[in-house]
Amino acid sequence: MTPRVREILSWYGSDNPGTLANLARLMNHGRLAGTGKMVILPVDQGFEHGPARSFAKNPVGYDPHYHFQLAIESGCNAYAAPLGFIEAGAREFAGEIPLILKINNSETLWSNKSPISALTSGIDDALRLGCAAIGFTIYPGSAERKTMYEEIHLAAADAKKAGLAVVIWSYPRGEQLSKEGETAIDVVAYAAQIAAQLGAHIIKVKPPTAHIEQDAARKVYQAQGIPVATMAERSKHVLDSSFGGKRIVIFSGGEAKSTADLLEEVKGLAQGGAFGSIMGRNAFQRPKAEAIELLHQVQNIFAGRSL
């Protein structure tokens, strides 16, 4: 156990030894083991966006085993996916990488300005499959947020009782938010705070832009001179909003982008103190060798190694 991992675990004083052990599993696996940083491969896009949109660009991705292999061979800290993909490889790859079961999901066959995901698996499934954590998406700003907050409260309580860690995907969306506002710095920081208040051990948010969505928030940002011009400044502010940096905050890779643009974004996140990245499409839609090289570059940035 490194001093850094021990320090991070000390922030979660109310949790039982089982949950702390699973948090340690996540931080002590892969190429970033012991650093307190993490890079996770998430593959929930088949459910969320459809198989062709997710896997046709690199057709080996239709096979669930491919994603286990990619996560393992690239030295990721963990692999996250919905029930079906986890079940398809949990026995074959048992013990080779920590697993995060995404217990709620949505799809794009129905469009709703007030999004909410369906519960698609549960704590018993996570325990049966040997997972270290559950994952859950909330949409702050949605008219359905009350239901999601209540669902994750119950799921998180059961997960912690069973010794599992809790990862919350916190993605602001709703009728009263503009598209630009979904990644605005004030909104992303608020979403991170909400996830922390809901009991998340690990918080996943999108990289924020310098846009400020809320008029009331803009007044405070201007009056207090909160710097948000650079990605480093914005990621630091998101961490400050997550209990003064005492919650693990990782940032999504987002839409597919060039390697240069992605690495530049990651550098800014790392400079601001981000704990890592959770990178799906930008990894698994590339050929495996290229994906592994990219994930290694991202890991090297968070580890403070030169590229």
C-alpha cells in the first residue's frame, strides 16, 4: 500500500473494510497502480448508442471479450460495462482486472428532454460477478432527477453494505439547460458536488468548458475571480467542488477526437489535479495496437511521465 493510496482511503472514513479494500483494488491495479491515479475503460456505448454506432468502426468490438482484453493488455485500472457485457467475460477473465457493473442504462430509440436511465442490474449481480464497484448515471437538471437521486441513494446504501465501491456518472441534462450548458464549468462543478453529496466514492464528469450557464453563478465567479480560462483551471475548480479534492474525480473522453486534441485535453486535466480518465470510444474504436498506445500515453500523463 503506497502512502498516496492510504491517504485517499482515509477520506472515506465512514466506509467498511470491504468497500475500502475494493477502492484499494481499483487504485492498485494496472500501470498506474499505487499512484492514486486511474484510467478506466468503459463500454456501455452499445446499450447507450447502439451497436453499429459503437462498434462498426472497429468490428472486433462487437465481441465482449475484446474489451476485457483491451482493458487488461493496456494496463487499465478497471473495466466498466452493463450486465450483459460483464456476464459474457466475467468467468473467462475472472481476477484479471477489477470490474465495475453499470447498473442503470438508457438507449437512443426514445428521445426525451427529461432523461432518466432504467435500472438494468443490481447489487446481487455485482457480487455474483466479482465486481469491485457499481456504476450509476444521474442527469442533474432533468425533470426526473428526483427519481434518480432516490434510486442511487438506495443502490449506494446496499452497495456499501455489501463492501462495493460506488461510481457515479454525473451528466447534467434537461429542459432548462442549453446544449452548451451541459459542459459549462459552473454546471459540471455543480454536478460533481451533487454526486459527492449522494455518496459517490468515484465521480465521473465531462471535461468542462469556460462557458458559465447560470446567471446567479456568473456573478459569483466574476466577484470572486474564479479562474476558468484553461482546462487546468477548470479541472481544479471541479475538484475543489468535490469536497475540496477529497473525492476521486475522473473525466470522460467524450466524443471521438484526434489523438493530439485528446492528449492536449488530458494534459490540462492532469495539470489541474484530476485523478484520471474514463475513456471508451476514443479507445475501443481504434485498432487494438493504436488503442493500447493511446491508453499508455494517457496513463503516462497522469503518472507525470514524459510522452
